[in-house]
Amino acid sequence: PVTGEQSLRAGLTAFFNGEYEHAENSLSDYLTGKGPKQQLAYFFRGAAHSAQFFLSGEKDNKQKDLALQDFRTIQDQGGKFQPPKGYISPKIMALYSQAVGALTP
């Protein structure tokens, strides 16, 4: 099993390779280990859920709910998390904005 930063890196790599389930699992491992970059991991796990929701033709509402839950967790933790907008599809960013109630252009 990969640990700490390795699981975060593996999760991000999987996300950008379109391997959303793998990303979800790696990021969950990272979050379980309470690594320092919790908000980043929650964001990308939420983004992986979002991608699966959109790939389902917006039919898999369980994935949407999980995405919204991860995005809201970021807000609940406080702080000033800035999502990496340039790397994420506008559809996923729109879902993120809906979750946190923020208006992102």
C-alpha cells in the first residue's frame, strides 16, 4: 500500500489520466492517513466523483452527491483553499461552486 505523499501523487496522476476510480481510492487512502494537504485531496476526490457523474450522462447521482460532500468538506475545514481552476473542466468547477456557494467566474 502506498502512503502519505505517494498516495496523493498517485491520486492526482490517476485523475489527470482519466482513471477516476483509481484516483478516488488513492485520495481516500491519503485522507485516511490525515496528510497535510487535506483540502487538495478532498478537491480532487470530489473532482473524480464529478467526472464520473458527467461521464454517466449526469445519471449517476450518487457520484454527484459524493462530489458535493467532498467539496463542502473543504469549506467546512475553513481556510482559503483556491482550486486549481486552469486544470479542471468548467463543468466540475461549476459543481464545486454550487457546493461551496461561491461564485467563480
